[in-house]
Amino acid sequence: MKLRNLFLCLLFCATAAAAQDIITKTDGSKVEAKVEEITDTSVRYRKASNPTGPLYSIPLTSVQTIVYESGSVDNFNMPTTTNHTDDNVKREAIPQDVLGASAMNDAQLLRMADTEAPINIKYRKKAKTLRIIAWTGGAALIIGGIVGYNLLAANGGQYQSGAIVAAIGCTAGVGWCLGFNLGARKLIREAQEIEMYSASIIENEIFRHKDKSLMAGVNVMGNQMTRTQSIGLSLKLNF
């Protein structure tokens, strides 16, 4: 009877030890965890040794594979870079099997489609070109209106006609400048959306009522363009 109890105890311990997910990071380290959620930017989990404890988070770019307790595997940042034969430019490792293609964010899909240059750099270059066109074209139209006014006023004193020409030129110049600057600003915003990322380091549920909850945690935010990062407290309300 004692031998049977000992066998059941060992079987229970072995089952409990196996009921966990293994997160392998890109640096080779492993985390024994219970994965709770995978988003476009992070993997949220609880420690296998404390399944009811706090919620931790790893940036998705730092995760290589997740082996679930069921035996299924998700691959993310696999070391599969390809060299171009012409210019020896390495492609970025694109996350694979991230809950299907729909789980990839816009920045990852754009990088997959365009390997010549980061799309945010192209957006910024186009925005710079639009601003140059905006100011040079607007200035040319305004100067043309003023020159037209002076010419009409000097030849026969056609001040009224000159004023109309000046008004048309100035209005067209301001509209031209404003329109192209708005286009440049839109491109800059799209570039910033690609460059900015946010991931939770740790999150704790501090309040829950039915399907509504309040989460408090610590987030890290960064900018890929300027290579800066900042850490701050966060509150998240789910309803």
C-alpha cells in the first residue's frame, strides 16, 4: 500500500513538472513558464513555479521559440538570414508562425515585402522631398504674384488687376505649401508609428469585476530610429 502511494506521488510530481511551457530566448536562455498571452509586441507569462503569481512580459523580438506543455511549438525570431548575391545585404529575421500571418504587425509585414531599405527611412526621405517642394513651390507662386502686381502697376497703373494677380499668386502659394506640408507630416507620423514600440515588463491585476479589470505594471517604450528607451508605470483598464 505504501509502495502504491509512493508511486502515485511520484507520478503526480512528474505530471506537474511536465505541465509547463518552455520559452527559449534569442540569447539561448530558457524560461519555465505558463504562457498567458501573445501580442504583436510581447509574450506575457507567469512563472511555472508560481502559476498564480504576477504576470511577466518579454519583448517578442527577444523570443525564439515556445514549446507548450501539449507539445506544440511556435517559432518566432529564428536565425534564418539570407545574403543577397549582388550587394551582400542581410535580411532581417522575420518572426514565423506568430499565431498565423494575421498576428504580424504592419511593420513586420512591410519589412518582409521590402528588404532594400527600412520603410520608415523611405517615409522620412519622401517627407523631406515633399517639404522642399512645398516651400520652393509656395515661395515661387507668392513671388510670382508680387512680381505680377508690380509689373501691372508700373505699366499703366493697373493697380486693381495687379492686386487680383497678387491675391491669386499668394493664395495659390499658401495652399501649395500647406498641402505638401500636410502630406509630409502624414508620412512622418507613419514612420514614427513603425519606429515606436511598447512592451510590458511586468503586470499585476489589482481589480476585477466580472469581465472588467484594472491592470498596473511597468512598461518599456523605445524608438528604433533614435535607439532610445524609457521605462514608466502604466495603468490598463479592460472593459
